[in-house]
Amino acid sequence: MEKILVVDDSMTYRGIISSILEDYNLVMAEDGSKAIEKLNKYDDIDIMILDLKMPVMDGFQVLSEVKKERKFKDIPVLILTNVDEIESEIRGLEAGAVDYIRKPINADSLQKRIEVHRDLIRARKEIIKKNEELEERVKYRTKQLELSRKITIDALTGLLEIRDVESSNHTRRTQCIMKVLGEKLLNDSPYSKSLNKLKVEEIYKTCPLHDIGKVGVLDSILLKPGKLTDYEYEEMKKHVKYGVDALIKNVPTEEDLPLVGTALNIIAHHHEKFDGTGYPKGLKGTDISIEGRMMGIVDVYDALSSKRVYKNAFPHEKSMEIIISERGKHFDPIIVDAFIKIQDDVIKIIKEYGADDE
């Protein structure tokens, strides 16, 4: 049963209201200051019946205090007025009261008004409960969707590991470096306005797919220890198209499109160069997506600092020297500058996940 706070300096009227609303859980207060004390003491007050004319602290002052406190804002207040106090009724309603009860109190009228507000409270509580249940279902569905995305991405990148094209450490390193780089660009670069937290998160989640198209390239080319012939190099370059085609043919649902769009940009653009000499389309400058420009520098750095079938690992200093030498040519100058600033984090990531140099 609902709990009602009755605030009136008249013991007589408190007694009358108690007898009329005997089926409810009533809390009594003889003035405004005591009413505030009761509101703070009980966190389950559903309705307040408030007399306007009281000593110590009148009803208008109570309404003012209730309006200030967020925790009291949903408590409906019914004001008690005399028949000839129309102006006080209006003032009370303007101050936040939702209804009024006139003295002398009519039992049927009071009962009916309380029932109306009781039903409204119950309806509101039911809506809140349903919303909470809906939020829990949405959270569950979102968690399941996130898990399915992760499983899909892990399964696809696992294909590269099975073929010895990439290692799991390469995936972890590039993911971690992309996240740190994205956060740096978001918080401390001219690109802070074109990025947001959601975009950085999408880049982090999808960057492992950047070389997924390599599953379509022959092992004799992928794993060749020496320099590729012109023909082999052209075949190798096709991994970008294979990756894009595989993703386009398997776009899941509309809710996944932003994530898929980011993945497509990473796959399609990570071999483009800032000066327009990259592949597959020879895009130049900011025509290359920012995620593609980021992946380009991270992928090259990891290739330089790791052992591959065709080369030994370079130390961090040598790798950075090469990266910096390509500023404005292969790489976006702004992203190079950000990469320089996150060197300490990059070194920690390399140490944590190894550099595939054994």
C-alpha cells in the first residue's frame, strides 16, 4: 500500500485525514520543517498532502524545497486550502503541486483524488519496471551482438594464423597500437573534430581484418622468403580486393553497417599512400579514410619491427627513422606526429606481445 505524508499543523485535520485514509500507510508531520525531515528519513513516500498555512515553515516553502531536491521531484503534492483561498491554490499549483483539496475536507472527494494519484503512481512504477526490463534485454542483446562480432572477427583473423600469414601477437599489437593512436588523434591533434570515441572503438575492433584478403593469395607468394617478382607482387596486391569483396558479400544487418563501413575502409585503404602512389586506387591525402591512414602507418611499423619470412626485425629506433622519413609521402604528417608522441606506449605494447622476431 502507498505511503502518504500528511503535513498539517492542525491535529484535528491530521486526525480527520487519518480516519478517511485508514487503508493507507500514513506518516504525519505537524509543520513544514518536520515534513522535510520525514522526506529525508523515508525514501518511499508516494504522495504528500500539504497544508499551505503553517508556522515554522509554510507549505510554499516546503514546495520550494521539494522542487530543489531531485530525489523528491516525483512525489505528487496535494495542497490543502480553504474554500476562499483561490489565489493560494493557483500559487501552490504554480509552485509544483499537482492537485488541491479544500477544507472542510469531503471524505469522498479526498478518497477519489488519492485513488487517482495512486493509480498514476502505480502506472508510472509499472512503466519504470517495464523500461528497466527492456533495458536489461537490450543490454543482453547488445552483449550477444558484441560477442558474435568478436567471434566472427577472431574466426576470420584466425584463418591467417592457420596459414602462418600473421601471428596472434601481430593482431594484438596492431589492435593496441591503433587504439592508442586513435585516442591520441582524438584528444590531441587537428583531427579531434573528425573523430569520436565510437569511431575509435570501431577502428580498434575491426583493424584485425585489414589483411583478411590474404587468404585468397597463394602460399608460394605469401610465404616466399625472397623478393617477389612483378607478377607475384601484382598477385599479392589483390588481397585488398579479396578482403573488400568478402566483406561486401557478407554484410550482416543494418545495425552493423557503421562497423562494416569502418572495416571496409581499413581493408581498402591501408595500402594507399598519402602522396597518391599507393594501391589499389592511388588515392591521395584525405581522400584516404582516416582509419586507412592510421592502419597504414601501424601496419608498416609492425612489419618493420617484426621478423618476416623475407627480413629480420628492425629495432624500434630504426623503424621510427623509416616512418619519419616517409612523413608526407607514404604517411599523413599529422598521424606521423601523433605516432611519434605515443612511442613509449608502442614500445610497451611491443614488449608485452613480442615482436615475432624469434
